[in-house]
Amino acid sequence: MAKIKALTNGTKKDSILKNAASLFRKKGFRAASVRELAEMMGVEAPSLYNHIGSKSELLQEICFDVAKDFTAHMKTVLASEKNAAEKTAALIRFHIAKMYNDFDKVYVSDNEWKQLHKAEADDYLARRREYENAFAGIISDGIREKLFTKMHPRIATLTILSALRGLELRQQNKKEFSLKELEENMVRHLINGITI
Amino acid sequence: MAKIKALTNGTKKDSILKNAASLFRKKGFRAASVRELAEMMGVEAPSLYNHIGSKSELLQEICFDVAKDFTAHMKTVLASEKNAAEKTAALIRFHIAKMYNDFDKVYVSDNEWKQLHKAEADDYLARRREYENAFAGIISDGIREKLFTKMHPRIATLTILSALRGLELRQQNKKEFSLKELEENMVRHLINGITI
DNA sequence: CCTACCGATCGGTAGG
DNA sequence: CCTACCGATCGGTAGG
């Protein structure tokens, strides 16, 4: 009765996920069809179901993989000896590098998570809120330590995360500036803007 | 043969557009159905077609209405006597106010324009690029006038516009801070960050 | 991995 | 403004 699931080859599943992230980014999750994804993989649509459970599962794996990375990094930053400004800079750099090196997945996670099924979307949003609260906490520390100017920590958090999440790093941008250049400019801009 | 189109009542069409913007923002354009929109209006789906040409037309009107507003504002700023820092601040304030007062439409325009038909998407993107070029030009002026620090004008533009476009102003945010507070904090953050 | 196929949903039209 | 309905497309399954 139950179909025997092929052993997930690892490489194969990764390849599907990579193509899915690219497709979902370009067209949006709802506009992207499983048939198109199958074509990218060089197989017929039903064949994909030997490797995936559903289209929605692909989005889930993309979103929660990315969320896990950011949450893990936040944990190490919070546990570090850095001061608030250094912590903020480390978080900013991580966002930029992730976006630069793994654009499709991060972009899809940031922009298509609303297409997750309700339970997963709620879970994703909860993690996101937790991340934002931790971020705002660091900003508040910075204000208390007199590193940052007096301001609304939530707004500063919103501003920084908005700038980082909204980054659209097309191929053309990558020709205009390097990752290092992007990092240095953005860190300065976003940190100096709130530094005393 | 040709159906006689009901006179666009104005109020009615505006009401449809408002509901469409709200629906498209919450679910995304592709996931939002004409049937749902009809339900919001209290009619059956086919009845909507006495007021609209197509679902896609609604997205077009939302996106190009918003684009027109931003382009028009850019024109008046460019023609003003302000210096580069003042011009940049004026642009930032306009973005924030628009986002605050017309969240659904601006959000849909920023996040769903990719769902426009190819010709319109290309047109929209071209206008967006023009806007970004004008913005980057002002930043460059600011650097030349020694108001802004030496930096990559494209990256500064990307950072500012990304922060502004990515703003998600839910009801909850509006309780945490006022429009004025948001404006003052963000303008300071994004301008001080590049000011000498 | 494929062929054959299904039920659901969608945008939109005909006709009144 | 409604009822009735259509062609297209979609995610996914059966069965081999």
C-alpha cells in the first residue's frame, strides 16, 4: 500500500532544492509549477515525487533551512563577548554574506514564507519574531551602554532588517561591487547611523 | 457583440481596488482568487467583470498608480532648491508616509509586480531603475558636495531603498510608534549613516 | 523513471 | 447583478 520511498540520494535532493529555490525566486511559489521544476531536472513531473513529498515540502525545507542558519548564528553572537555594536555588525555581515552566497534560498525564505501552510507559516513567523526580539535586545543594550544614540530600538531593528532582507543581489550588482565592498558600505551605513 | 461596459462608478472601482490591494497583500497575487475578491465585495465572481477587465488589470492599476506617485515626487524633489542631504531626507519621508498611509497598495506594488504580464513587468522595472538612478545621482551629488562620506552610491541607494521598501507596517507596529516617530528615527538612521 | 489520468480550482464568457 | 458553464492548468496518484 505505502509506496517505498527511494533512498534520498542527498545529491539529487539537493539538486532539486537548488532548482526549486531558483524557480520559486524567479516566478514566486504559486506561479511556479511542479512541471517546470521537473523540466529543469530533465524528468517528467510525476517522477519528482520519488524524491519529494509535495511541492509545499520544498518550500518548507528552504524556509526552515534558512531560518535555522540565522537562528544558530544569533545564538553564537548572543553568547559572544562582543559589545552591542560589534554584535550588531556581526549580524549585519552574516545577513549580507548569506544573501550574497545563497541568494535564491534566502530570497525565497524572506519573500515566499507566506505561502507555507498555516501551521508552518505560524511557526516560521514565531521564529522570525524571536529573532527580531533578540536583535532589538542587542540594540537596547547598545543604547544602555551609550554606544548607540537614544532611539526607538524596534524602529532601528525594523530599519536594519528591512534593509538586509530586501537586498536584491542580481548578477549585475555582483559586477558593480564585491561582497567585501557591499559589507563594508552597509555595515558603516547602518551602524554609523545609530552610533553616538 | 461587444459587451457594454458599465460606467465605472469611480467609488465602486476604487472599492474593488482597495479590496484587491488588501487581498493581494495578504495572500499574494497568484494565491488570491477573483472569487475571494467577489466575496469581499458581496457579489458573485462574474459580476465583478462588469467593473474590471481582468484580474491582472487590477494588479496593473495598483502597481502603476504607486509608481506614478513616486516618480512624480522624485521629479519635484529633483527640481527643488534643496541640497543633496535634504533631497534624500525628503525622499525617505515620502516613502515612509506612503507606506504608512497606503500600506496595501505600496506593499503589493513592491512585492507583487513580478506577477505582471511580461510587457508590464518590463515597463515597471524600467521605471523602477530610472527612479533608482535618480536616487543614486542625488547620493553622488551629496558626496561631491562633501555632505556625504565617500562610498559606493549604488550601495547606499540599495541600502536606503531596501530599508524603505521592505517596511512591513502591521497594525501592531502602528501601536508601538507613530508615523512621526518612525520618520524621525529612520531619517536620522539612514542619513546620519552616510553623513560626514 | 514513465504513461495515463483524476479531481479541484481557476479566470473568464454567454446569456439573460 | 446572477446562473450556468467552459477550457486550461495544477498538484498529485495509480500502476507498471
